[in-house]
Amino acid sequence: MSNKTDIAKGAASAAADKPREDAALLPPVDVIEDAGGITLWADLPGVPKDRLNLQVEGDTLSIEAELALAVPEGMEASHVEVNLPRYRRVFTLSRELDPNKVEAKFEHGVLRLRIPKAEYAQPKRIEVQIG
């Protein structure tokens, strides 16, 4: 093996040993499309509303949130399965969607986003005249 390989392996294992500061959980998401747009549901348990950040920039929708799971004073967790303190999910929006009309609702740890289709992408009914 060459020294370059050894150094690369050493750096990779060192990185695996330390959690990255920007590491985040991917929240489970359901996306439903209908004729008027899409509705997105994201499960964000343990996140208070003031630690939820939604952003649309160009055609990119970002969901970022920080967990706030408090351990009662005088107690210590004996087992922890979720050790990352934040969620992050990024989506590329279709050009048919109108990012200026996003509606968001957050209740009981579930985020609901409604993103309507742009006016030009909405289905239009054409009236047929006789005669």
C-alpha cells in the first residue's frame, strides 16, 4: 500500500470516529400531488416551533430543525438511539410550483406544507361554443 492510501484511510477513520457538526437526521416525509399542487408532511418529533426553519431559495426548499428533548433534572439517559441534535432535508421544487405561495402548519411534531401549482400550470377548462 502507498502512503497516500494509508493517509486517506487514517483520515476517513478519524472522521468516522467524530460526529460531524453538520450531520443531521433525515426526517421521514410524505409528498402527495394533486391537480392544484403538492402537500408535504414531515415528521419532526421533539422539535419546538421556534427551532424550525423553512426556506425557499430559487427552486430549493430546505427544512432544518433542532431537537429539544429535555432530560429531567437529576436524571441521566441510560440509552440513547438518536444522538444527532437536528433534522435537515432539502428538496428541488418543480418549475410548475409557486414558491411564493407556500403555506406551512406545524402541529404535534408534524410539519404540513402546501405548495400550489403556478397559475400557468393549473388545469384550465375550455368552454366549447356551439354555432
